[in-house]
Amino acid sequence: MSAVKQRLIWAAAFLILLGTEVCIALFVHDSFVRPYLGDVLAVITVYCGARIVFPHRFTWLSAAVMALAIGVELIQLTELSSFFGKDSFISVLMGATFDWHDILCYCTGGVLCAATDLLLFIRKGKKND
């Protein structure tokens, strides 16, 4: 499959997931989907966005996206988001409250991304046989 076609597929997945994330943020106010599934999907969304830039399999990409998400969560231990103002885009993107459960959700999303990479790699290997 060409890199352009791969980028289009990843871009479509990114846009669908981004739309889902926006809908969750605006309309879902429960105790599971928004706080947990939303965090898992956030990592997968960023991963799909990264795959637009890096369409070929990179073993480190899912780990890098997961590390980025965990890094942002750890920044929440500081008062950095208050520096930008409570309602600023950066503060909303970074979040304001540290939670260990978020890190677990980010790890779950990262594992799902790595599993996707592995399945695509295996599938591609079988096609080349």
C-alpha cells in the first residue's frame, strides 16, 4: 500500500476519533466514558495523527505517544496550567488535575496502538509471502 493511501486511512481514523473525543467532551458527563474511555481514545487519536506523519511502521511510535500523554499528565502535578489561565486552550488541552487512573488509561491506549501496529505488521508479512 502506498504511503499516500496509508496517510489517508490514518487521517480518516484521526478525524473520526477527534470527532468522537469532541462529542464525549461536550455531551457525555458520566463516570466511565468521559474520564476513562475518553483518555484511552485520546492516546489512540494522537497516535493516528502521528501515523499521518509517519505512515510506515515504527516500533517506537506508540511508546512515544504514550510517553507524551504521561508527560502531560505529570506536568499536571505542577501549577503550569494556571500560568496560561484557567480557560485558555493550552490549559484545557493540558488538563489541571493529576490522576493515576489517567496514566493507566494512557497505557491502555498505548498498548492498543502497539497491538494495532503488530497486527498490521503480521498482516503485511503474510501478504508478502
